[in-house]
Amino acid sequence: MAKKTKSAGWFCKECGYESINYLGRCPACSTWSSFIEQPSEKITKSVSPTASAVLSSFVIKSTEGRAIKLADILLEEKKIRTTTGFPELDRVLGGGLQSGSFILMGGDPGIGKSTLLLQVVGHLSALGKKVLYVSGEESLDQVKSRSLRLNVDQNLLFMAETDLENVLSEIEKIKPELLIIDSIQAIHLGSKDSFPGSPSQIRDCASLLMQIAKKANITTILIGHITKEGNIAGPKLLEHMVDVVLYFEGDKQNYFRMVRGAKNRFGPTDEVGLFEMTEQGLSEVKNASALFLSGEQKPSTVVTATLQGSRILLAEIQALVGYTNYPQPKRMVNGLDYNRIGQIAAVLERRVGIQLSKQDIYASVVGGLFIEEPAADLAVSLAIISCVRNLPIQGNLIAFGEIGLAGELRAVTKIENRLKEALKLGFTKAIIPKINLKLNLPKEMTIYQVSRVSEALTFAFAKK
């Protein structure tokens, strides 16, 4: 009778949560029947002989266990940024790929992560950079056919492998400047007996790759799967280890995609890059604001100017209000903060006199854009009132401003930049918060500066 392998515990295949016992429902992601048993590891060494040989083959800058002054640390001139060929992606990265950086990109299956990175490495390979693309999920024929469709440089080095030790051996021979791992959940160490994609495998593989990235000055990009909740699968430690965390977002039924920075040690953490999916791969969106505008002025629709990182985007906000027979009315949102909608509804009922306690409210940002900042409060309130009154607001008008609990309109940042972006797209009127600072407002626009929401209604629904 075969001896049963001793269990090292259980882990959730959706989010990577670990437990010593089997659980029917994951306490981290609330998924049922997602726990998988992982056997105990036969080898407890964190670094295999192959990995140790690879690490020792590179020249390592070290202080040998002693503390030194910051003034004595000399920066290498080669630690510069390299453009990816996509200015939109460079914007999110903070100016391009930082030499020796460790990057993690997550996204839904089929959203275009592999396509985007294949285009990036193809561009760098055409410039003479030594690039290695490792795929543990696609065959040689699949990547070859895609590279021909995307017109990728054919000198790009590709490797279809899931064993990390074999990958490390190739890294030692090639010594690439850029390394792509697609995906970190598919790569595993053969010296360990745990399953590929288990928290221990992801942790150990990522740790080895991070050591090589830092010591050999290799820019490394990991592609990661995400769970149903939208988080990158695996231990949370993975996101702490890397320098940059990017999320590739978008609706697969739609043609545009967004790369959003969630963490960046070398640049901003709130930038957004916009792309369009075409037959030739991903291309940049030239006019980002026009992407989210329908061009029609309808009741319950208001355009606002929102700040996404360092850029200004114009977005349409729609609202639908209807009577409900239930004691608790619904508050459904898409692309907005749920708690802000409840607060805005309470302010409108208390300070403006709009009865919403018996009304269901649905609010959405057209095009799939997510707005986090409170500057969209005024546009949301006007869209709700427009639906209640069944009246459209003035044509070619935008509105932005944060609403306080007393019904006052609070100032937001970069008012001048928001108005300039709106003027470029043909908007000639704007409702903005009234502030005491001297602003350089566009003379071509009619600007209504108001201090309360009730004042904004006078200008929003005024007759032409």
C-alpha cells in the first residue's frame, strides 16, 4: 500500500489564503469549495543548487554586512528608463521601464496582457535590446502566430517553460536586459512538491526572480492571474515584493482597455493609460476624453471633468430615479463610490428639497471609467435632479465640485486644467465651485461660480 503524502495545509485557489485545515468557504474571498490540499515539501531549502549557481554568476554590488553612508553610494549611469514604445504605458510607469525593476501586471483572462507585453518586448527587441519572453501557458506555435499578426520583431527570444530552474539556466546563458514571465502562477520550482500556483510556489519563485532582477539588473515583468474579486491571485506578499503593480482593466465586450497603476516605487500610483484593441493588437487612444462622451445631451446625463492621475478626462454620468414599493430603496452604482451616492441623495433631500427616500437611484459612468474623487458629486446630483424633473441641463455644459453635508460646494484641484480640457472638446459653459483664489479662467467659456448646490440648479436648467 502506497504511503500517503503528509499534508502541509490547504490553500484557496482563488486568492491564495492558507489554512491548516480544510474550509468550505474561504474567509478572505468568500468563495465556496475553493480549498486545495498542498503536500509537504520534500526539500526545505529556499534556494536550489541551480538557482544558487545562477545568482553567484552575476556581479553583485554589496556592502558585505556593513552600514555605509548614503553619500558613499554611487548611482549607476545605466539605471535609466527605457521607453516601452507606448507613451500611455510609459506614463503609468512614471516615464518608462526602470532598469532592474520588478513589475507585476494583473488582469482578467483574455483582456490583452500577453498581447500588450509581446508588443512591448517586440519593440525593445527591434531596438537591439536582449529580451527573453517566458510563457508557461502558451506553446511555441501560439506565440509565433500572434507575433506575426502583431508584426513583432522575430529576433525576440522566446521560451515555453514552466520549470523555473530551466528558466534560470537560460537567464545565466543569455543575460537578458528584460525578462517577461507569463505567468507567475504557471511557473514552479521542480525541487518543491507543492502544486504550481500554490502560495508557497508563487512566493519562492517570485523571491528568486526578484533576487536576480536586483542583483543582475534585469527588468522583470510578471503576469499574474486575478480572482473573482479583482485581486491578484496568490499570497498578498507578492504585491509587497514587487516595485510596481499594474492592473489591466476593461470590458472584453468593449474595444478599449485601461492600465492602472496601484503601486509604483519609481513614479505616481494613480496614473491611467488608455488603449484600444484592434486586429493589429493594442494601440493608444489619441483623444482619451472623447472616448467616454456620446455627443448627445439627454435628460439625466451630465458631463464632468475628472482627474485620473495627472490627466484630465471628461466623462458622462447618467442617473435613473424611480419610485419603489419597498421600504428600503436601492442605491446602485457603476463606476462611482457607493457611499457617495447615499450621501448625495441625503443632501439633496435635506438641503434642496428633492424627495428621494421612496426612490430607487441608479448612477453610472458611461464607458466603464471609474471615478474615485469627490469632484464628480455635483455632476451626479444634477443628473439625479435632471431625471426627477425629466429636464435636460443646458447644452455644452460641464459641472464639477465636491458637495458637503451642509449642501455647500467645495473646491477641487486643477480647476483651470479641467476647464481647458472641456474647451478643447467644444464645451462652452461650466458650473464650478466659488473660491476666493484668483483663477485664470478661459475667456471663451461662460463660467458659473456657485457656493451651494441649490444655486447650481438655477444655471444648470436655465433656458437658452
